[in-house]
Amino acid sequence: MLAHWFLAAIHLLAFALGFWAVLTRGMALRRLVAGTGEARRVLGADNLWGISAVILLVTGVMRAFGGYEKGTDYYLHQPLFHLKMTLFVLILLLEIAPMVTLIKWRIALGRGVAIDTGRATLFARISHLEALLLVLMVVAATGMARGVAFG
């Protein structure tokens, strides 16, 4: 029982960390475009966003398919689980372009080369959209936890 509680707490805390990190990344990208920010702040927030995504994925898989929660059958037949996974996949797809670009920024900064911030505004918008999708994932998760069913 304690392991179930601990795993659930880590999973929920990862949502909070991810929400903060992706919002911070978006705001840091906007400051970078305005000339009042630093790329290192963007990359630091991006690191935390990535860490939280990995924690969400690992703890989510453990909870849904590792026998820690209601069981695989419950999740696979729960429409809100499918919504939550769809939102997660959407976040992953939205994250491809920012992730590739920010990896290039890391490499460039490591070499002392200037970075191209031309798409920073777009990536700030994507970050804020991802934050909204995270909130919707939490809404779906709370419905699942309460056994909300449709049909």
C-alpha cells in the first residue's frame, strides 16, 4: 500500500514539475526574443521539463501496467485513460521541433557559437500549449481516479 501511495505521489509531483518547467521555458523563450533573457535559462527549464516527462512516463507505465493500481484491464477500457494518452502523445509530437532545436542550441553554446532564436516565439507558444495539455491530462486523471465512466 505504501509503494502505491509513493508511486502515485511521484507521478502527481511530476505533473507539477512539468507544468512549472514548461511554463518557465515558454516565458524564458519570450524574454530571449525580447532581448532580456538568457538561453541558459531556457535550457535549464527544458532540462526539468524533460526530466518530468521521463518520470511521468515511467511512473505512469508502472501504475497502469505494473500491478500497482486498478489493473491493466481497467485502464485499457477507461475512455479517460485513452484521452490522457492521446494528450500525452500530442505533447510528444508538439515537442519534437523544440527538442531538436534546443539540442542544437546546447551544441552551439558548447562550441561558443551564436544560436538562432528565430523560432523562439513559436516554441514559447508551443510550451504554453503543452502546459494546457498537461492540465487537461490532470483533469482526465482525476476523472479516472474517481471512476468516472461514459456511456
